[in-house]
Amino acid sequence: MDLRERYARLHNGIRFAVEIIEDARPLPEPLHRELHQWVLSEWERRRSSIDWCDNRQDLLSVTTGLTRLARSYEELRKTLFSDLHHFRPEPPWRRVHHTLAVRLPLQCHRDDSEYYVLRTGGMDRWTFSVHGWTRPESGESEPTVREFDVELTGRSCRIPDELKGDRLLDQLFCGLALMKDEHHHMRTLRDEVVMEAERIVRSEEDDDGWE
């Protein structure tokens, strides 16, 4: 059996490990689908990695990269599963990778449970998603999702009007602080227009003072 065939067997074994990890650490379905898609894209990306190996160090790098993927995915699912079900201090935001973060507040014995997802669309545009449930008077609860598109400009985050003053701003603020490693001021487009008008007025008043 040559190295490529052995690597292919390892690669397929990692897919099996991913399936076992997901079965052992179930998560809310929308979040599971997102994580599943991400980990499979990372797994698939490594399928032909052995083709560029020229020596033992290269081989070590690609094989440990595969096993590290399974290990890190198991740790991520374990952490998020624990966030949902284990009694402990309220969980923080968790970075999945450089484009995605999630927060799963403790869900046990709560009728108004919800969790939050923050993902980037590139060019300083982010989508903040709030996953919850609707509970009609009759019938089973149904999952709901509310999505808010925000844009970063310098140290400001432009938010939709409906988010102004909402408790969800605390969640958005903390998620962005984790992903961007800095704090952003939450402002609507109207807020920015008012601030710019005030800046222009102050500038004109300062100019008048020099005459």
C-alpha cells in the first residue's frame, strides 16, 4: 500500500470521526448545519494535500493537520454542547473560525431560549442572527430566525433602526469585540447623519471665530 492510498484511508477515517462527534454532541439544527458545512469544506480541502509532499516533514504536516481538524472539531462541539446543557457561569461568545462566532446561552429549563450567530460577508459587512422559537397557543414550537445586517466603519457599527435601544445590542457588541478585537459604537444611519450635521455646524462656528 503506497502513501497516497494510506493517506486516503486516513482522510476517510476523519470523515467517520466527524460523524461520530456530531452524533455524540448534538446541537440546534441550524447551527449544526452551519458547522457541518464548514468542517466538511475543511476536510475536503485536505483531500489532495499529500500531492505536494516532498519529504517526511511535509507528510507529517498534512497528516497532523487532518488529525488536528478532528480534534479541534470535537473540542468545539463539546464546548458548545456544554454551553447549552451544563450548569456553570453564563457562556461567552465562541469563535468558530475567522468568519464565524456563536453564543449559546444556557438553555436548561428556559421557555424563551435563543442563541446568536455572527458571520462576516466580507468588506466589513456582518450578519447578526438571532435563533429562537415561536410558541403558538396550540401546536408544537417552531424555530425562528431574525437576521440583521450591520456594517463597520472605523470604530462605528451601523445598525438597522429596529436594533436601536434593543437588548440584543449587547450581544452584537460582544460578538464584534471578539471577532475584531476592538469595541465599536452602535449607530443607526440617522445617528450618523445627525452627528455629521453637528460636526459641520461646529466647524462653521469655529471658522467664524477666526474672522
